[in-house]
Amino acid sequence: MQEFGIGLLGFGTVGAGVADGLIRNGDLIAERTGLRPVLRGIADLDIATDRGVAVPRELLTTDAQSVIDDDAVDIIVELVGGTGIAKTFTEAALRRGKPVVTANKALLAKHGAELTALAREHGAEIYFEASVGGGIPVIRALREGLVSNRIDWIYGILNGTCNYVLTRMEKEHLSFEEVLADAQRLGFAEADPALDVDGHDTAHKAVLLASLAYGFNVPLDDVPVSGIRGLATEDITHARELGYAIKLLAVIRRAGEHVEVSVHPALLPQEHILAQVGGVFNAVMAHGDMTEETLYYGKGAGREPTASAVLADICDVTKNLQSGSPRQFVGPGHSNAALSLADASEISTRHYIRLSLLDRPNVLAEISATLGTQDISIASVVQKETESNDHVSVVLVTHHATNRQCQAALAAIAAMDAVRDEPVHIRIEDV
């Protein structure tokens, strides 16, 4: 049976999972594929800590370049993370014509175009199933299962930390700060949670999905991103009373020659299946012109789910190496000149707005008039009782309006003397 050498760069949580999977399920992989991937080198700065995986000592090294240069290594698995040295290692492997398997969404979101061009130049390839959704095969679905479809839209819950926080806030009526602290204690959130709770992790994944779905390089810096930091429990409660759940959502949607790519908290109808995705789970829903809706659901992170996706890519690459035919694919760096990123300010949705207003006559009429100056009409108004003697909480739901219209109206409303606090604004996505 033909063997292929695997060089593993990064021996952390996922790297240990990949090594364990190759050792534990190597015979199963060989039986199912007719090919056997074999560990030939593992590089990490720390090769002394026990990862709970029995690998031969001679495979371990602190010199990643020696693994890349080893002629016995056919495939490089990059699990270092980040966009610094990981990029250097990836480029070195591609220049040697070696395919790279990675879980590094940040690297691909920022440098996917140049890395893809480098891979093509040297007859190599990049696989990144594990970069979005952990063990959920959504990259493969877009590359293969939906390849005959024109994708109308993709909605994704792509960060388990945020989904865990929002789920507990809704079910237990706890504050953002309380749940985040507990998530950190339980290992569901990092000590520095900014990448997750501020939406940037989701944005990296959204850029990759959009690039695959629409075949053009989506500039990460131009994607509007807002996270869940500071989201108030009362807004989750008000949303539920209105028939919605709040989720951190990646929205990827085509309108003519433009594609919207954005990340933001959104109100989703409670009966929609995405609104019911709880805890640390992820879900991606895609609408194709032939399939209509398809759903991909599962654990979006963790050692074994992510390692499973890496191993699936390794198996695909071994088949390509055996046949001598690298896969040609649409992904980061592919140029579709017919499409461009939509202007986020012109995206039209309904809007949830919460205001703290001075309790006096005609204030609501003033608010309505201010919204009217931007051609925004109100669908519903709910006045909430408060303990304050002079201010009341008012929740508005608007009809469709652009982000530009809504932001202009809210800026004018915030300047009114009858408005106590900064208005709260969350988009409503009628999926």
C-alpha cells in the first residue's frame, strides 16, 4: 500500500488530535482510501510537554524548516496559527511544491489570495476544511456538493464561544459579563476573548465562505464587523417577547453584481432552525438555486472535531498526489471580476431599536418624526415599565430601511434632550 509522509507543524490541542487520529485510525483510513498517511515529523517550540499521544521521540523537533525540507514528508499540516511565522512556513512548503493542510482561518482570510497564487505557481494546493466550523464539512459542501448551484445566500453561526454566551444569557437571564467569566472558567472562552466576542473570528470564516461561494477575493478589512460585547440581557428578553432570538450571525448574500458580507448580532425568528442552535454548536445554512436550503450543523471547535476535518483533507490530498493531479478550485485569490463587495451602508433590513426616553407628552411623536426624515416607518412600538420616575424604555421595530438611513436617524435621536442613553440598535434578519 502506498504511503504518504505527513509533516505536522504545531503540536498543540489540534495538532495532538491529528497525531492521535493518524495513529489510532491509520488502519481505518488505509482500509477506506487504499492509501496510508504516516507521520514523518512533528515540529513545535515545546516538545517536552506530554500531549497524551504516544509518538516516537525521533519524530519531534523544534526546527519546522527541517520538517518542510524533509524529502520523506509529502504533505505539510500547518497548525501553528496566526499570520506571522505560519505564513512563512506555508510559503516555504508551497515553494517546494508540497500541499498544505491548515486550520488557520486568519491566515487565509488575510493572505489567501497570495498563498493561492503561490500554490498554483508551484503546482501545489491548499486545503482548509478545518478553518470553518471545525468538524462540519461546510467547505467541502461548497467546493463539491453545491458546485452546480448558484449560491443565493449563506447564514452562519460560526463561533461557539459567542453562541454559548448568548444561549446562557437567554435561558438563565444572566449578564454578558457573568456568562463570559463562567465560559472562561469552563474553557469555552479564551483568557483574552476579544477575537471571539468582538466578531473577528466569525469574520475570518465569513470571508472564506464568501470567497468560495462567489469566486472573488473578499477584502477582510472592508467587511463590517460588530460583536456581542456589552449586549444587554434586557434586549435578549425583549427580543424573545417579540418572537426572536439574538445570534451572532455571519451574513453572506448576493444582490445582483454585489455580495454583502457582514458579521453582527441579529434578531432571528424563534421558529427558524438557526435560532434554535444552542451552546457551543455551530451551524451554516446555504441557499442554492437548485438545492434551496441546506444545513450544516455540529461542533465548531475542539480537538477531535477539528482534527477530523484536518484528517479528511489529508486523505483528499493523498489521492491527488497518487493521481498526480492537484485539484483546481475556486477559493481565496480566484478572480471573478463580475462581482464586488456590497456597500454595507446600503443594505436594507428591518431594525430593532431600544430607547430610554423622558416620560413626557409628544416624545414618541418626535421620535417618529425623526425616523420619518429618513423615510423609516415604524412597524410596532412597545413601552416597557421601569422603576425610574422620569424615563421609560421604548422598543421599536421598523419596516425595511438601509443601514445608512437607520444610522442617520439614530444619530439625530441620540442628540435629543429627551433621550437619556445611547440608542440600542440590532438588525433583524428575516431568514
